[in-house]
Amino acid sequence: MPINLDAVGVESEPGERSWDSKDCLLYALGVGAGTDELAFTTENSIDVEQKVLPTQAVVLNAMGAGMPSLGDFNPAMLVHGEQSVELHREIPVKGTLRSTGRVEAIYDKGKGAVIVMSTRAVLADTDEPLFTNTMSVFIRGEGGWGGDRGPSGPQNVPPDRDPDHSVTYQTREDQALLYRLSGDRNPLHSDPKFAEMGGFPRPILHGLCTYGFTGRALLHTLCGGDPGRFTKMEGRFSSPVFPGEALTVNLWVDGDQAVFQTCGGDGRVVLDAGLCTFR
């Protein structure tokens, strides 16, 4: 069986990762923040103290040794399915974290396999919980062994009414070239020839860059720009985005949470089943 089902429940050894002010500034610019968000894009403003965008948690993982092989499969058949970020406290501008990865589940979807993995991070000097990332990947062609199909059906469905808020951000033609400097150097996002081999007319934007643009809209609309009020964000990637597209985030608010969808320039949904909770 190509997928290693014995990986479920296995945890990595702790790994450490340090970051500083420059890393935070670079991430903020990579997800579209600019001169109207100086709290996230400069460290030397007289009136504004530097802060960190909550979605930066997705690029601060540090996987230690001991994670098992997920199996023998073609990595080109793997796509990012869902991503969740839960913030246990505000991310500091600099520090060192210690994180542990775990394979939470492997599901048989017939035409493919879904692998769910989590990473739990604490501040290395105090052991204070910092954030938990949970992601799922879908591997085409690796299902059909008769295993548990896992959760199914719609989730975080918007109500049948106009959104309470709608926020549009314009991505840059070179957005992926800037975002990749935060860690993901996959040539699918930078090399036209490589993108063509993957079936795309040109390089696509990182899904987690779209996630970061969406997180900015949620932060400013629901939390007044205060990262300390942002507690959780989850969503499912449903369509690739090309650099230069406009992204529109529609929000339906209910108390201390909001359901959201992000749409591309032609109105298609690119980030679906979204939920954000806040204080």
C-alpha cells in the first residue's frame, strides 16, 4: 500500500525555529500589507508599535526528527486541502518556538487519500502555548483501500443572505515572488516552465498567500486590526489564484465568529468553508 497507514498517531521530536522583526515585515508585505498597515510593515514608526499578522503562524513551523514517511507516492499528485490556525496568544515580533508535529488521521476518499497533520508550538523559553496549525492534504490516486472515509458534507456554510461585510484586496503581478521569501520556494509559484508542466498557463499564487490576504481582511474587519483578538481561522482551498487577481472576502458575522468565503477576480470561490473566531 503506497500510503503508510501506520503513520497515524506518530509524533515528531520537538524542533525549534527562531524569527525576528525582519521576518514579520517580510511576511506582511508578502500577503499584501502596505503603507496603510504600518503596525505590520515597519519597525521604526514614532506612533506605531510593530505587531505580527496572526496568519504568520503558517510559516513558523519547525518540524523535529522522527516523523514517519507518509508513503511512496508521486508528490505532484499532492494538493493542499484545508488549513486551520488557532492562536493561543499573540505572536511576538521576535522569539524562538518549539513545535511538535503529529499525523492525526489518514482517510480513504476513494479517488485519493486525505492526510491530516497538526503542529503545536510553544515559546521555547517559557513553554507557553503559542499556536496550533492543522492542515490536510489530498493525494490523488492513492485511495481505495477500504478505509475510513472521514468527515464529509458541507461545513461553515454562509447563510442565505447578503454578506455583512465585503473586503477586496488587489494582489500584485509579482506577489508570489515576494511571498516565497517567507519559505515556500516551490517553482510552481515562480517558474513559468514548471507551472506549464503542472498544467497552468503561468505560475500560481501560493494557497497560503491567499490565506494570508484573507486573514488580513478578517483581522481588520472583525478585530479592529488587533491581533490579540484573533483566535482561530480555518478554510478549504477550492481553486488556484493567479498573481494580479483581485481577492474579495465576504463575511457573515454571528456573535464572536464569522463564516467567510474568498473569491477570485471572476467571482469563483477560491477559499471556501471559512470560519473565524475572535474576542
